[in-house]
Amino acid sequence: MAESQVTQYSPKDFKSDQEVRWCPGCGDHAVLSAIQKALSELGIPKEKFAFISGIGCSSRFPYYMNTYGFHGIHGRASAIASGVKTANPELSVWQITGDGDALAIGGNHFIHVIRRNIDINIILFNNEIYGLTKGQYSPTSNKGLVTKTSPFGTVEEPFSVGELVIGSKGKFFARTVDGNIALSTQIYIEAAKHKGTSVVEVLQNCVIFNDGIHDVVTEKEVRDDRTIILKHGQPMIFGKGNSHGLILDGLKLKVVKIGEDGITEKSLLVHDAHESNPGIQYMLANMKYPEYPVALGVIRAVPGSTYETAVEEQIKGVQAGSRIKCMDDLLNSGSVWEVK
Amino acid sequence: MGKKSQVIEKDEVVIRFSGDSGDGMQLTGTLFSDTAALYGNDLSTFPDYPAEIRAPQGTVGGVSGFTVHLGHSEINTPGDYADVLVAMNPAAIKANVRWINQGSTIIYDKDNFSEKNIEKAGYKEDPIKEEKLEDYNIIAAPISSMVKEALKDFGLDPKSVLRTKNMFALGMVYWLFDRKLKYTEDYFEKKFHKKPEVGEANKIALRTGYYYAETIEALTPVRINPAPIAKGKYRNICGNAATAWGFLAAAEKAGLRLFIGSYPITPATGILEELSARKDLGVKSFQAEDEIAGICTALGASFAGNLAVTSTSGPGLALKSEAIGLAVMAELPIVIVNVQRGGPSTGLPTKTEQADLMQALYGRNGECPVVVIAASTPSDCFHYAFEAARIALEHMTPVLLLTDGYLANGSEPWRVPKMSELPEIKPPFAKRDDQPYLPYQRDDKRMVRSWAIPGTKGLEHRIGGLEKTIKGTVSYVPENHEHMVRLREEKVDKVAEKVPDLKVYGKESGDLLVVGWGGSYGHLITSVRELQSEGYEVSLVNFNYIKPFPKNVREIFKKFRKIVVCEINLGQFADYLRMNFQEFIYLQINKVQGLPFTVKEIKEKCIKILEDK
């Protein structure tokens, strides 16, 4: 069984011969590196990977991967990827998308792939701006953002990706930062291993049109105090020297300082990503600086049955009980008469 | 059963069952046509129902009809005008009076002709009088009270009792056409095996109607002898089912799994429903969130190596345009079925039209060629769906299959093929030793690229909507773009090698060549044969292959004095012919009423053209 023997890969085995054409300093470069690293650690044969994308800067991603790839049309990657995975559940299917591609033009497909829980990994590059069309606001741009199509500031509320995923009955949601390759690699591996639709929101920097949009939480000097990396089964602790934590105060989360008011590590909430009730996870996904640290890591990872498996099981079940085994059987079934 | 002293023999007859949308007219018509088919008649049927599920009871808008045309010889249309009208209420008279022959038989439920119902239908007095139908063969049957009486000790609730009215009417029609009740009785036994009392009630209503017709002696039974039909096994099939089965057959021949990604839309939904029921044959049916996701999931499945299809109607085709463009660029096999309906916009959802031809040929951005094929009868939807899939798979191209509401819902007996009679389908799969695999490298003969299926070791590659080189590298080089545009066009042109010659029905030359395409075939062939038998020098060609054309078009056209193009639109195919075969003059017969042609109007217009200098 030479076929099933898995080769040992290194990240460079997943690099294609195409020149990477993102802007120098773009966050996408780091995401590409982290995904190539994650893939090399998954133990899945290279020919089983399929990368599907829509339109936008990030959607050029498949060209840079030495795997099967399909660069689709704007907003439709979730639908194309759904077809690929349903047709061949053996493949490891990855959808590369951005905030405009997934949440504006592709919003409908995005919520429905999540609802169906098709086992694909959606990597959503969120730079809160339209890059490829050169700087218009997106569905995740903060209210008031001044862009080329909102010269006086936007007047619309942004989507929160995690909220939308959970609202769409999502079973897996994680968040990472483009430049944190170690954390990102770990998250991509967990997303790949999760059976069902996994959505990873990457806080990604657009160096040209929205530079520094995530700096307030990702800058080296402040990131420990302004983000919290959630780990399943671990207390919700963050800050330089693990100074702070999260507790439940009535129906809301509250930031507390360890050592003050009798707070110890034991007083803190323990992260449960596997809890199916999304209440706490929902609040964690929606935490915003400065009131809260921004949550990174796997926020929700709940097991559930997947669409493509259910389809195959249904087919097997029907086939077992049907007298129609081939087309000739069907053609001659029911009301057929013979003219002699 | 009953004695029949006198029976008239006839060659053909058209019967229209008509009533409120809740009266069960579709079932009544279907049961009658099945019985006729089993008896050996040739036939053609057409249902006609409102877009509203339950339009206000008793109104003309709520009338649902089912027409059966059966004959002792070949039948190609559901018939223009009915010889027998079964009207369950006054609105059914109103809706159908212009579609019945002079002096035809009208059977109606006189219990339902109350003042209120007469008024609802828009009449002031007795519809028979108001429409001046007194000289017709009018049978005013007390259908409602008869079924109430027949089933009074049966213990069924009054609503269920009245639901058997249609079977009483059917029983009358069976007696009138000298038919046996057995097939219909068997149907009820099977259908209601869990509710035998309902099955029994329907059977009683059926027999009561049959004996009632015999007793009143107002009708002379008519016999339509079996038609001389080629030997073989037959079944009734409608266009949507035949389309679905054509795809199933193609998948089996190609050894591929069938994937349908679709969104429900009238009148195409039947294809998705039929394939969703075929899990036993391994179909993966994906009811998508919208039309776009329908084709995009199918395209994803095609990329992954399935036989992929998506079904829709005009407005849905508009939504799929961009993804069809992607399929053209990616050069992936996919079949898009457009069951045409009245447009534009929502238009006439339940009515037929042929006005999406230009949309099918050109409704996309860029130079975006796809193969366009049209089916011409309910049963040949099987053949053309099979061929659409065969061409898509063997030529790595999207194929647009056009049917229409008339074909989709119409049905006719169909000689069931054996799978061994159908041609093999051999997709150009890339092999593992095709390394390095270049996704846009083509064979020299057909310009077809090879198909590398994800999961195959060593053939990893990227495709997509951006213009590319042979290697699959994104390219903005001007010459490369033009080269690729021309290659894609040439590839579709090469499909002509598979296209059979156009067939001339009638003499190879003459005064008038009637030209049709797709679903108007039945009415055109009937018209042309009648004209021929009346001594006119008229022939017919009906196109199934629209892009690319059959190779012998010019040869045929030049042998006729006049050419008239008949289509259910304002002249799209005529314009397309003008573009492609400019040396001919094309006259036109057009109709855009959501209805098929009638034989009468085609004949009249053709005769006028023949008489014009």
C-alpha cells in the first residue's frame, strides 16, 4: 500500500513555482507561511489538498500553493468548496477568503456552508478594507471609517465575524493574528482536524489601504495586555506576567486583576471550547479593546455531524433498501408495457 | 362491464379535464393517459395550472387543466382544441371555451353551477347559454350529489367524499372512450393500501360515474384503436423526468457519480426532485441557497471529478451567468439545463416560451462560448440530456441544454432504451504519468484539455477565472489572451464533429422550408405533414444543435424557394440564422403568449406565405 504511505513534508513542499505578488509587507505573506507549515505537519498526502478561493487579494492564495487549487469568482468560494467536499469527502478542502468576499458579496454562501457544517476550513483574512479595488470600506470596517467610498465616514455597523459564525450555527471559530506564525500554525492544524466547517478569522494588515488597523491589539509592546490567547481547559488569563483574567460578573464578562479583591487564578473562568451552548464563547468572540482584551485562539470547537458524511450515509442506506441498482433497473421500473 | 350497442371509431381525440386547482385534475388526466397508453394509443399530454398554489376557489385564475391527445396514429402535440371538455365548475367553462372544437362534448358538474359559482366565474346567467353552447353535446351531470349518494353509508367525512368527484368524472370519460377501469383501480389499491377506505371510495366513485354514463344514454361511446407503434417496452415520461434520466444514464456510461446543484424554480424543479429521489443510483443532490450556489457547487463537484449538472429556468440562468463564464475559463465539464418559461423577469412562470435563446448563446461577459443544445419532445429530453453530458465530458466544456415549460410538463409514451444501446462516454482523464501536468495543454484534434482529478498524485495544478497560459500561469500578455480566446471558441466549434446532420422532414426541396428549433417540433411537424397531405410543397427542419450548427444547414436551405422560421419569441433564432447564413431570406412566424403554437395557426400562416408572391 505505497499509496497510503504518507511522505514527510516540509513547508517548502507546498510552495508552488509562482511568484508571490502580494505587496511587500502585506500580512498575507505570513499567513501563507503559516499554512504551508501547518500542512506539512498534518500528515495528509499533498494530492489530497484542494484550495478554493473567491476574489480579492487573499484569493490569489491557491496559485502560491503546490496543491490542487481553484480560483473562483467573487463571493462564491464557499459554494464551490461545498461542491468539491460533497463530491469527494476524502479531500482536505480549504477556502481562502477575505472580509469583502466572505461577508459582503458571499455572505449568503458563507452562512449556509456553516449551517450545513460541511467539513471545510475557511481562512478569512480580515483587514477591514477592500484592497484589490484600492481602498473602499468593507462589512467589517468600523463605523465612521473614512475611505474612498465613505469620504465622510461610514454610517453602517460592521459585522463581527465570530458573532456571524455562531449565529449561523457554527461549530468552530478561532481567531489569530497574521504575524503570529506559531499561534496561527497551531490554529490551522486544529481547524484542519476539526470535523465540520472551521472558520479562522485572521486579523490581517493591509499595508497600503488600512495600515495598522489591528496595531492597537497586535503591536509587540501592547499585545500581551490587549489580547488573550484562549486554550481549552485553561483559565482565562492574560497580560504581561499573567496579571489579569476574566470572570463572569452577573451575565457579563469582567476583566479582573489577579491579587486584587481576593482574586486568584482559581477565581477565573476556565475556557471550554467544546461546550455546545455558545453563550460564553459568543461573549468571548465579541470582546473588544479597550473594555476587554481581544480573544485569540480556538474560541469554539464543538463536534457535530457533517453534511458530506450524512449525504454518503443516506445514499448507502437508500441503496441497501432499493431494488434499483442500475439504470436498466430504473428504466424498466414502474408502469412499463410491452408492444409486441 | 356495460353493453355497448353502438361504438363510433375515430382516429384521434383531444380531452381536456378542467376544474379548480384543488379538484385533482392533474391526477385525473394522468390516470386517463396511463390507461390510454397501456391500451396502445399514441398520445401526448399537457398540464396547465396556475402559478398560485390555491388561487381563490371557483375563479378563472384558479383553473387547473390537463389535456390528453390520443390517437390511432402518431401524435405529436397535446392538440389545439378539445373534443371533450370535463368542467368541474363554471370557471372551467370560462377558461376553456376558446379552446374547444365546435360541437364538442362538455361534461360538467351541474351541482357546482350555483349562482355564486357562476358569478365568481364572471357569468351573469347559465354559462352554457351565455357562451352560446346549447348546440354542443352538453352533459349536465349531478356529480357532487351522485358521489354523496354513492358514498353516504361509507363513513367518510363530507370533504373526503367530495374529493372523489374527479373519479366520477373520470369514470364517465372511461365509458365514453370504451376503456377498462382496471389500471385505475389497481392504482388506488396501491396508493391507499394504508387507507383502504379512501381507495375503495375512489373506486366506487369511478364505477358510479362509469355506470351513470352508460345509463343516461346521452353519449355514444367512441373507440380509438391502438396506434401502430414500434415493438419494444414503453413507459410514459414527461420532459423533466426524461432530462433527469438522461443525466443518470450519462453518469453510468461515463462511470462517474452524478452531482446536481440546483435551486427550486418553476418549471425546472422537477429535474432536481427526480434526481434527489435517485439516491439508489448514488446521485448527490445539493439543494443550494440560491441559483448561484447551485451552479457553483456543481462546478466544485466537476473540479472534483463528478458529472455535474445544474437545472434552472430563465431568471436563474441570468444569475448563473458569471459562473458559466468561470466554467468556460476553467474548461470544466458541466451541463446547465434551462427549462424556458415566459419572461422577462418573473414573467409567466408556469407558461412556456423560447425566448432565452440569445441569453443562452451570448448572455455572459467576454467571449464566452458554450455548446447550446435544445430538446424537441418530452421524451427526447432523455437523448439530449445524455448528449449534453457526453459532449460536456468529452470536450471539457459547459453545455447549455434548452428545454421549455411545454416539454418539461408534457408527457408521451417513450420506448425505453437499453443501456447497452447508448454510446460510451470517455472523458479525457489526465494520467499519473502525464507529468509535468499542464492544465491548459490540448489534444491536437479536438483542442480539448485533459482532466486531472484532485486526489491524483503528481497532477496538482491550479485553475481559475483569470486568463492563463497553457501552463496555468496567470498572464496579462495581450497576444496570449487573444490566443486563448480563439482556442476556446475553436474547441466549441470542433464539437460539430459530433453533431448529426440536420434531418429534412419531407422532400429535400420545395416551395417552403419551415424551420423550427427545440420544443415547437410537435406542432410544426403536425402542421407540415397536414400541409404535405393537402398537396403543398412544404418541408420541415427542426434544430436540436444550435451551437455549433449541424454541417449541412446551407445545403438544405438553398433548395427551398422560401424559408420561414417559427418560434415562441420575437425572432431570436431567425436573427441568429441571419448572422450565420447571411445569403438567405428568413420569413418569421412568431407568437409570445406563453402558449405553444397551434397547428391551425401555423398552417394558415404557411399557406399565406405560399400564396404570397
